[in-house]
Amino acid sequence: MNEPVHSRRQGVRARPLAVKEPTRTNDPERTMANIMEVAMAEFAEKGLAGARIDEIAAATHTSKRMIYYYFGSKEGLYLAVLEESYRRMREIEGQLKLDDLEPEAALRRLVEFTFDHHAGNETYIRLVVSENMNRGQFLAQSKSIQQLNVPAISSIHKLYERGVASGAFRPGLDPIDIHASISALTFFNVSNRHTFGLIFKRDFATQAVATHRRAAVVDMVVRFVRK
């Protein structure tokens, strides 16, 4: 794609629209970040199939050509959005300083964080649901997704082992299974809030319901791990 960009710059006089496009590359990081933000909302709302690069380009005042220049394709942008969504969560998760807390307090903090993150980031939940509908075929192409999620399991493994050593947690549990249980209990409240809420007349978005549900989820995980 470098060759077309070069030729377009040479043809500035013949094609005036090309003048605007290269000027945005003076700050490529900000341009890419802007594209990613808009694309996250677009893919979360419409999925990969329904999202339109034209709309992302219009909202970011760029062009399809520039988006393809940075991300290669619509699928490349979608994958970049997925990776960035996971990266953001793991980055914040890494700031919890769980090693500074007693094992049970650390576990409670981790579950509370996960619950709050999911509750406040429906875009992330919708992206994950969308990729599961794609059977994970695009995330499977990621060269970084495995490494991005290593810290999550490592943190649980460390706090769990500390808990076992102190006698607070029962032995024989799998850190990945603990992670899966936390994810399942916190993810459902957002992914199924509309259908579950409609059927059972309970709004997970209200403060009272969310507070009660948060406490219940934390208690369930702690009881599962506690000796």
C-alpha cells in the first residue's frame, strides 16, 4: 500500500482531495487512536458484518484509503479493536496491586473490579459477544492476545497460591477455572441484562440491583475458593 500513497502525493495538483489526507499522517498515533475509538462503537453496535468503513471514515474525518493504510482491511481494524479492548482491561487490572493485599481481600478486589469494568463497558461485552458469534476466528489470528491475557491468570495463580499457603483457600483449584467463574458471573449481568431483565422484571442497571448483585457475585466466588 506504500506505492499508491507515494503516487497520490505526486499527483496532488491533479487530485486535490489527496492534499488533506496526508496531512493527518503528521500525527499518525492520534489518527489511529481516533479511528479505533469510533470503530469500537461501530463494531460493538453492528458487529463485523454490519459495520461500515465508510461510516467510520466519515466520523473520523479520514477516508477508507487511510483506514486501510493503517489497518490493512476491515477485518484488520476489527482485530485491532478486539486486541485493544482486551489490552485496556488488562492494563487497568494490572494496577490493582493485588500482591499488597491479603489473599481473600485481593480476590474480592479482583472480582469487584471485573464486575465494575463489565458494568461500565458494555462496548467491551458486545465486542466479545460478537467475536464469539464469529466463533473466535478473527481473535485466533491475533499474535498478541495470548500474551495480553497471561497477566490475568498469573495474578489469580499468585493470589490463590498465597491463599492456599496461608490456609485461607482450599487446594486443588485451577486458576483458569477461577478466572472463568469470575468472568461468567460478571459478564452475564451485562450481556443478558436486556433479556433477563425483561423476563424477570429486574433492571441490572439500577444502583440498588447492581449493588446487591455485585456483593452476591463476590460472595459466591469467595465461598467457592475459601477453605
